[in-house]
Amino acid sequence: MLSIGTTRRAQRGMLREWRLHALSVFSLAVAFVCLGAALLVVTNLRAVEDRWAHAGRVSVYLKDSISTPDVEALKSALTATAGVKSVRYISSGQARQDFAQTEKKNLAGLSQEAFPSSIEVEVQPDMADAELTEMVTKLEKLPGVDEIETYQAWTDRLARLVRGGVAASGILALVVFASVLAVVGSTIRLALQRRRTEVEVLKLVGATDRFIKGPFLVEGSAQGAMGAMGALALLATLFFLVKGRLDGELSSLIGVEPSFLPWPIALGMVGVGAVLGALAALLGLRRLVAV
Amino acid sequence: MPRFDDQDDAQESRPFRPLLRQGPRFARDAAARPILMFEDVYKSYRPGAPVLRGMNLVIERGEFVFITGPSGSGKSTLLRLLYRSETVDEGRILFMGRDIARLKDDSVPFLRRNIGVIFQDFKLVKTWSVFENVAITLEVLGLPQRLIKARVGEALERVGLAGRGSDAAGVLSGGEQQRVAVARAIVGEPALILADEPTGNLDPQLAIDILGLFEEIHESGTTVLFATHDRSLLDVRSRRLIVLDEGKAMDVAMGIAPAEEGYDNELPL
């Protein structure tokens, strides 16, 4: 059990060997920055994926040959479909005009086919994928419909990217685990060697192995936790610096506001650092000084 | 387990002593037995060259015993066997009725809480303060800080270092460092004090001062085993003297005028 005495002795040990511990914390922070950065990317990619997976939009591009009554019939049919929130017809000319206004460019060189007329269908966000697919299948069979864009391909690509990111994070996590074990283990073995007399004295006055190991475990745990916290602080600084520079451009591009690591993940990183640090210290203390 | 679960104010004025775990072989009449009994003890570090060869020795409670002998005679080995830094090859060492050699590893710390050990090289943590070096003995026992402060203060006063608690141990003189080591050994009020050449690094006058300190400790009822090969110290005080020679212990009376008592005062040193 962690007692006040153990914590006090650990604190004393860390203060006396602060250079050694600072070096260890810095090394761990570098390792955790890699893991944290990967998690940050994955978290934001997942948010983008979620955003586009529930985009709630379907663009029905129409053939040039479609007649106005057919368009109206199609609009009426879509409006009456369950799960459809709104239906809006955008003519070819309006599409060209909208694009020119948004991009502030002269589009005189572009042909008329570049901006097909379309019906923008807004569906309920909770509409089931199966219902949406069924609706798209039915629409595709209509003679006036040229192409339908549900943004599913974009979402699939994002999902693949997220899976890749998760795999990369997993590998990085293993690298971090190994580095925590190596760095903390070495630091604790070195600290044990430097405090050899202290351990001898403790054994001579009747300290149990648990009493002797306690402070070293606390030190290892603190190193792991501080390494993770240092990494989070560094990442947060960089994240908010970059986010401030982009000034909303990124969010309008990807459709979501980039966010920092959620609290549970950040706290999890610190917790994992603490547990791994204690484990590494325990492994480093397998052979105590014999007295 | 140490029996310090229910400390109260009354305990501050009461002598306390950590207990050995009783175990299944505990004998209730142990208190009436000698504090130490060596029974046919053998110990060797190299095959064919035993340091102790069937040594027999009995030490009663409250005795002050000098242990002497030439270098390599086994003085330090004898003490190391007592605080279980080494184990016997054969024979038994009974400390307060329990066989030290049969103690399990996890019982050794509880044995050591009953023994104060002092070394020639002091074995102090130089980066710790005097207070911290002494207090560690009581911290191990889990005593509350208030009690530790009081006990350490008393111990430092006994060794003549009152008010020096905040000094770094590393900056003290040799004599002062040895006094800190003595304070560390006595602060837990152990049943037995083992001193392994405690004056070996000190000049003659300091050595006599330190010996006086051990005698004061002995006067409070603590059994003291004082290993030394310093003949001048043996001549200063009349105490029981055990000479280790050829792996065996011999009682030699000394320090008392031969003419008066008729003892042969010749030591095989």
C-alpha cells in the first residue's frame, strides 16, 4: 500500500537525483509525443468520418434531357419518401452561378456539361444505411437520373484511413511501451546502484523488500506519468498553435472543428504511463542489493 | 509483524522493542534462556578452509562481550551470521530461543529489528541528514513522525549529538559519524548490539570515547557484542573476552589484575 512515508522517500530520492529523473522523463515524453500525435490524428479522422457518414445529403445529378414535368414528379416523389427532410432543385445555370460566387473565378471557359442540374436531397441524420441504399437503388433506375452521389465512397476512404491510423497507433503504442520499460528500468537500476548504501542501511535496520522497493516503484510510476503529461502539454501547445494559425480554414474544409485528445484518452495515456513506469521499476528491482 | 499497531501517548515513555515473529517453533520459556547460543557452528567460504569449526558459545542477556582474534579469525563472520547476512553451514545459532539459520527470508527483517549493527565504515547515507540516518530505523517500524522525532532526539542526545540533526552526515568527522551510527543502532532499543570494529577508523582517544558510549548503552540493559582487534581497548575495560582462534571461541578472563584473581592474562593475539 502506498503510504505517506513511501511517497516522501520517493520524493526525496527524485529531488536528490533530479537530473537523472528529468532525463528519463524527457525521453519518455518524446516517446509519448509520437503516440499522442498518432492518437490525435486518429481522433480527428474519426470525427471527420462520423461527420461524413451522417452527412444527411444525397445529390441526384440529372440528365440534360430531363423535362421539367419529370423533375417536378421526381421532386414530389422524393418529398413523399420516408426519411427525406427536404428536396431542392438546382438548375445548371444556378450551379454555375453558385460555384462562381463561392470561388470568385471566371468560369466562361467551362462547358455547360460541367455543371449538371441536380436535386439536393437532405435526409434525416438517423436514416438507416439500408433505407438510404434502397432509395438510391430506386433513383438510379429512373431514366432522367444520370448519377447519384451519397458521399459513401469518401466515407469509405476515410474509414480505411482511420483503420490505418489505428494500426499505426497500435504499433507506436508498442514502441512506447518498450521505451518506457527500457528507460524507466534503466533509470531505476542506475538509481538503485547510486543508492546502494541506502538500500544496505535499510536492510540492516530491518526494512522489508516491499518497504525498500516502494519508493522506487513510486519514482518509476511518477516518471511514466510525467513523461505522458509532458508529451500531452507539448502536443496541446502545438495543436492550439496550428489551429489558431489556420483560423477556421481547416474546419470549413473537412466539415468538423479539429479537437484535441478527449479527456479519457489523455488521462488514459497518463495512467498507462504510470502503470508502465511502476512495472518497469518492478522489473528493474528484481535483484536488490544483498545484505 | 512489529507490534506497533496501537501507539498512544503512554508509549512514548515506555520502552518498546519490536518482536520476532513467534512462528510454530516459538518456545514460551525463551525469555529465560541465554540471549545467544552458538551450537557446533560451522561456516566456510572455501572448501577445506572453514572459518568457524564447531564453535560453541553462550552469551547471557545484558552481557558486554569483547570478541577478538587475529585477522581472518572469523570475528566479522560471527557477527554476519548473527544478523543473517550469512547462514551457517552446520549447527545452530539460537537468538532469543529461535534458530537464526532456520528463519525464512521474509523473517530476516524482523530479526534485524532486534539487533543494532555498527560497522567500522559507519555505513551512513552521506546525502541524508543526521536525523534521517537515525530516523530510518523507526520509519521501518512504521512509527508516527511525532514519536520518531522524540526518539531520535533522545538517541542523538545520548550519543552527544543533540541539536545536530539537521547536519548532513557526510560533513561530520569520523567520530561524529560513528556516533550517528551508534544512535541509529540504539534508537530502536534492540535487544542486542553488534559492533564490528567500530573504532577501527578512529584515533585512540576517540576510540575510548566510543567504547564509553557502548558501555553506557550496556548499562541500560542491552547486550553488546564488540568485535575488535585493538588490544588497547581490551586493556581499558574489564569485560568478558572471547577469543576466536582456529575457528573456535575461547573465553579468556582479562582486565582484572592477575595477581588478584589468578587469571592468566595472556591473549593468543
